[in-house]
Amino acid sequence: MMSSQALEKFNKIYNNSYKMVLQYVVSNCCNMEDIQDIVQNIYLAVLKRIDQNKWHEEGLDYVMGITKNKVKDYYRFRYQKKLRELDQEVLGEIPDYVDIPKLIIREEQIKEVWNFLQKKKVVIFKIFYLYYYLGLSLKEIAEVLNLSVANTKNYLYRTIKELAQILD
């Protein structure tokens, strides 16, 4: 169990570095689904280092070094792991309470939205991910992506309007 001092140190590091880490990961991520996993791995590495008393007041540069390495590592090992997980998932049983027709329809709509977003500019894809998946505000997204709030809002709402027409 972590000491309260170690937990305080982690929280301080997290609060001081989160925006920069997220900005780097979003900017360098080739698959938007991976962002949350990568960020989690980064902060787990920081936490582990603090817990082992190996953190000696390293600053933001050190956290960014961990960030860069974790992005590289994640993509190096991700695809092998995903294939194994997919095999296990496919072989598992579907519970009785799952409404398969509704699940299929919902899955198709999600795929349709996902495919539509992948055809748009990368910035639009990132805005949707940050807004809907990570729950960031338009102002936070604008800061992370170095856009104005107005541009961020326009990208989001125009794309929502296009999606509404496509999905009816």
C-alpha cells in the first residue's frame, strides 16, 4: 500500500503533467481507441517509480520521456495482445440476458459513425474522441489541439449535423 506522501507526490505530478501528456499522446496516436490505455500505462509507470522510492524530484521532462517511450512500447506490443484477446472473446459464451438484435443494430450504427469519422480530417476524429470518450470540454480540447474554441465547436457541430443526416 502506498504512503500518503507518495500518493500526494503522484497527484502533484499527475496534475502538473496531464494536459501535456494527453496532448502528446493524442498528437502521436495513430488509433484514437488507444489513447486511454497509453495514458494509463504512462501514469502506472510513474506510480511504480514513486512507490519504489526511485522518484527523486524528476520533473515534467522525465514524465514526457516516459510518455514518449510508452507510446512506442504500446504500439510495439499492442497488436500481438489484441489478437490473443480477440480469440478469447470470440470463444466465450454470450449471456442469455443480451438482446442480440439490439446489440447488432447498435454495433452497426457505431461502426457507421466510426467509419464516417475515420474518413474525416484527423482533427475532427480527435475532437470527437476527446469530447465524447474522454469527456473534455470544448475549451480543454481547443487547448490540447492548439485550436480556437470557435474552430473546435464548428468542427464538432458540423460533423454532428452531417452524422444526423447520414443516420437519419
